[in-house]
Amino acid sequence: MNVAERHRFILSLLTDRNRASVAELARSAKASEMTIRRDLEVLESRGALRRVHGGAVSALLSGVEPPYAVRAMVGGESKAKLAKVVVELLNDGETVALDTGTTAVAIAQAMAGRRLTVTPLSLHATYPLTENEGIRLLLPGGQVRPGELAFYGETALRTFEDLRYDTFILGCCGLDAANGATAYSLDDVHVKRVAARSARRTIVAATAEKLGRVALGRICSVEQISLVVTDAPQGAPAIEELRAAGVDIIHV
């Protein structure tokens, strides 16, 4: 395994079992114990785990959003596939509000070569957009949340109250038929909610683990969602419930 693969392996194992020893991780990853200790040090610095004597335990709580740096290490291929399909749904010339999160960054990268006016809700998504000549970039302003680099506060809210968009691309923390789209950070929720109201349509880009999950803050109901793009398998209970609620779904 390379470094990224080992980090993903360690996080996956700790998610399943909560605790693992250095010796166990070294055997499973076919790496030296010294290498594993360095990996644990890096992952601890990112808030993904806590080192204990002889090993590590997970620091990720089920009711708390994992740190951005941790989320950015996993699911890259799935996010890229979602991003490609989402961008293909946009017409050149559209005005687009683009949500926060790692999936949104993949979508921003997939916008290369397109002619769009884009307002990203985070600085993470801003960077790849600046490299695309066809993108007219419009920043919302406001305060910036550490780590997530998401815009929030009155200035950001006023942007979406004053402007109107063709499409809002929402990358929520949770989505189910009963509660709609939800997110962990209440500061983010307020901005996402106003962004959804400012757009003619809302497209949700959700990796499989987001479906059926409910986070603390409600962004919008399923009635406000125009389309869901997901890599979740057809026939999954959460998918069937969304379909029964009248939500259109594209599988990638």
C-alpha cells in the first residue's frame, strides 16, 4: 500500500472496530510498525484518531462531521464519477451555486472547459474554479469556518437573498425521505437553506453513505429537491423511500 491507501485502510478499520494495535495494523497493511506509527501521528494531527498505548482509537463521533482533511482522503473515485454526471446536467451559460465539502471540490474540478457563472460556498471549491477560463467566479463573502473553509454569516446570507441561480448543487451530510437534506454545522445550514431557495432547481450529489443518514440541521425537504445523483445501489431502502416520495434519482 502507498501512504494514501494505508491511511484509508487505517480509518476504515477504526470505523468498523474503533480500536486497533500498531502490530495488528502493520501486519494487515504489510508495513513496518515504525511506518504505522508515523501514519497514526499524521492521522491524529488531522483529528481522525487518538493514539493510545500500543495503538489507536477512532476520534470520529457518529453525530459529528468528520474533519475535512479526513473526508478528503476517502472516496475520491466515487466523488469524481458523481461530479462528471452532475456537471453534464448543467448547460453552458447557467448560474450555479456550489455547496461546500469534498464532493463539491470534485465537481468544481469537473467544470473544466465549461462556461458557467459559479458561486462556491467554500474556499476549497474556489481554488480549482480559478484555473478554468470559462468560469465566471462570484464569491459570496462573509466569515470562513476553519478547516471546512465554508462561508457563513450575514454577508454570505445576503448574497443568496439578493441573487437568483439556475442551479444549486447541494452536497449534504445526510439525506432521507422523512427529513430531507441535512447537515451538521448550523452555520452552514443557514447558508445552504437560503442558497436552495435562491435557485430554480436543486441537485443533490450524495455518495452512498449519506443516504438514510440524518444530521442535526435541516436544509430542505425532499419536495425542494429536483434530482439526486448518487452511487448508492438501486433497490437500497433509502433509495426506494426517496423514489416513493417523488424524488428523481440518477445512479452512477
